[in-house]
Amino acid sequence: MKKFWVLFSLFILPLIFYIFLSKGIYKYANLPILTEDVQNVNELSKDAEVTFNNKLTVVCFLGNELNTAKGSMFNLNQTIYKRYYQKPYFQIVAIIPKESKEAYKESIAELSAFTDISQWNFIYTDKTDINNLFNSFNTPFSLNEALYSENAYIVDMELRLRGRKDDEDTKDGKLYGYNMKSVATLKNKMKDDIDIIYYQLKKSAEKEKRRKREI
């Protein structure tokens, strides 16, 4: 019996730990792609600097009912934006109907009073363009009559919608967007998923450095 426990501690236990660790790393290192070829936001704006290319973007559709959107915008700012805005590649793109540009000025000013909003990008465009962009995400959702979505979405550097395929709170396990009305969802799901993408970026950069050293 003593020999068994010695062998167990020396060989079997480390193997079990390795398998457990490998599965954990695999899960952490892979955030599913739910939609390929999302439309680029620069097709909606004359400002060519606002693009999804080579950016890690959180996209929200705020609509033209400010009272509905304001809480969502501030939740996203406090929970997600303030955590990541100084990290490379990160940005938030807010899509707003162009007729509501004046209505949003005060709320954006309130946001900037306490936050460096340099990585917030507010895109004002028409209904057709907003629907076309949203539909390119290919989610089971739709915008409401005010062109608002309660969800924020993650678009990666290669214009792919990222999310979950094993979410415990959705019927089919697929999580396309993160409810901005829920601080818990933003904090416990969106934050974790953005961290996964940054983990992937870090590992890719390390792999590229090793490759260059071997050349």
C-alpha cells in the first residue's frame, strides 16, 4: 500500500494535474468565432480612422431613445471601458442614428467629465446603414424600433464576431452579445471573454518572437 501511494504521488497525481491544467488552458485560450466577415464600420463613416481592422472592438447600438441608452452606455463605460481603454488595440464603437447626434451631446460630455473617452468612437449614420451593420453580425436578435440593442458585441482584429458556444444561461449555449443592462453580465462574462482574446494575442506574439529567433 505504501508503494502504491508513492507511485501515485510521483506519477499518477502529476499526470491528473497536467490533464486538468491542459483542459483549463485550452478553454481559456479559445473564445469561439460566431460570425465571420462582419461588415467594417468604416463603410458607414467618412472618418476612415474608425475601423474594425486590427482593433479589438466592443460595439453597441444605442438607438435614438436616450433615456433607454444612457444607462447602458454608462454601465459599459464603468465596467468594460475603464478597464481596457489603455490596452493596445481596444476601442468602443457606438452606433447612433444621425438625427440623434445633438441629443447625445450632453451625455457624452458627462462621460468625458470623469473618463478619458479617446477610445470611444461615436458613429452617426442612417437607419439603413445601422441595420446593415447589425445584420452582418448574423445574430438571432434584432434592433428595436429605436434602433437600439440591449447587447454589446465583441468584434476581433479580423472582423469576426466572438462569443460563447457553451453559455449556461442561453437556450442553445450560444452567447452572441452581452447585456449592457446587467453589470453582472458585463463583469463576469464580457470581461472574462475580452481577457481571453488578450491572452490569445499575447500567446501569438510570443510564438512569433520564437519563430523569428529560430530563423
